[in-house]
Amino acid sequence: DVEPTLAAKTPQRHERLMRDAEQLCEWLATHPEDRRGATGAVRKSNRTDNDSAKMATSKGVIQGYTGVAAVDAAQPLRGATTMITADAGYHNEANLRALDTMSVEALIADRDRRKRDECFATQSRHRQGAHQLHDQTATPTTSTPTVFTTADFTYGAEARTGVCPAGKSLYRSGGNRKTNNHFGAHFRGAKRDCGPCPLRVQCLRTPDTTPMRNIAIFHGRVDTAELTLTARMQARIDAPEEREAYGRRFATVEPMLGNLRAHKRRDRFTLRGRAKVNGQWTRYCFVHNIEKLAHAGYAA
């Protein structure tokens, strides 16, 4: 049959949109509370697939699903001494509290872990660009000079004194103050020194309104008994031995995901609805496991 013209399709499309709008208005009128989320805000849904959700990815925000996999490094079942590691998507106080209640050993990264790890200090240079050798490190501009950090200030632990980059002495305003679960010494500059200082633009983020610089030199955390589970997990995962244990997670779970996405080309779901998508994801994982058994000599 000959494809209808655009003019012929327009009335049909208009009729379909009006019918869909009437259905939506009827549902909203009969389900006023179902639109409210846990915080009371209006939740947005997808008419085509209400089970899907908006997810932030490296390609932008998409409407879809995420596949969740549990991979073991040695034993097929979790035992009393098994440590669970998970990425930042699972890091929240409720999850940590549940693990603590069940006495399950776990390392779950928080969203700022890579910012605190020197191994990822240059990761921005290696983001994929037009060419694999493309360096995406931001080029500093002369219009906005870099503000001095705490490392640019000199601190004498024994004398408990501080000196700013301009060579002026800093006055101690607190010896053991607690800030964000850390103990530290606080210093500030003098108005007579900071006012006419030629380095104000590099020292203060708002030099026009801030009279003097304040810095804090931290020397330890508060007692772990006073910390939240989130803060305690951050302290654990930053420790060298725990950081090494968490690093082994990449070699455990990523090969499985890479096999499905790169080798098997299973990088998207083609069905709708949670039940169907879950069945599709289970089949993907089943293929991976069958392949492992075959390579291990279990093939008939």
C-alpha cells in the first residue's frame, strides 16, 4: 500500500494524542496521592513503561533500567568471613545500618571516594574525547586565578603557628575545634595584613567582601563511636589496607559486565516492564554462567 501523506496522518495523530490526554487526566483525577513521592514532590512517570526510571549515565539522562549483578571472587556462597564490596550507588545510611545490624562485613564506596584517592587525581585527562590521546584537563584561565589551598600555608605543629603565602603570621583562633567529624587548629589572618595584601585575589574567593583568610589544619577524626555509619565507612575505605581490598572489586565484577556488554553485545534491554526486563537480564547472566562452566571443563 502507498504510505499515507503527512496531511492524512495529522488527524489520526491528533486523535490519538487527545485520547491519551483524556486517559491521563482521568487517571490523575482518580489517583491524586499516587503522584506524590516519599518527599511529597510530584513524581514523573513514563506512559510507555511506568516501571522504568530516569537514570544519570555518561551519555546523559535516560529512561530505562540498570542491571544488578552479584559476583563472587572465590566461594560460590557467602560465608561468615565473606566481605561484600559495592559501588557508590548502594551507599546510603539505611543500607549501612542494615549491614551493621546483620554483622555483615562490607566496603561500600561513597560518591566522593575518588576525590580523596590520589590514584584518581588525573582521571579527567583520560576521559574519552575525539581522539584516544585527547587530554580534557581544564586549562586554567588568567581571568580567574587559582585560590591558595591549605597546602600553600606553613604550619608549625610544635609551635602551633601558621604563615600565609605572603609571609605574614596567622593568628590561632581555635586549638582543637571539631569540623565535619575532624579535629583541627584554626587560623586567621590580621586585617592590617590581609587588607593591602597584593595576593588577596589568590587567597580569598570573594576578595571584595571577605576581610581576611581563615584556614583549618586538621590532625585527626573524632572518636568513631560518635560518627555516623557513613562517616565510619568513609574512614574505613580510606585506610590503605581496606582501599586495597576494595580495589579488588574491579577485577571481580567488571569482567562479567564487560563480557556481556562488549563480547556478547548485550548493552541494552529491548523489552518493557520490570518483569520482562528482569527476565531478559537473567538470561544475559545465565549465558555468562554457562560460558564459564564450559570453559572450566563442564561441557558435555
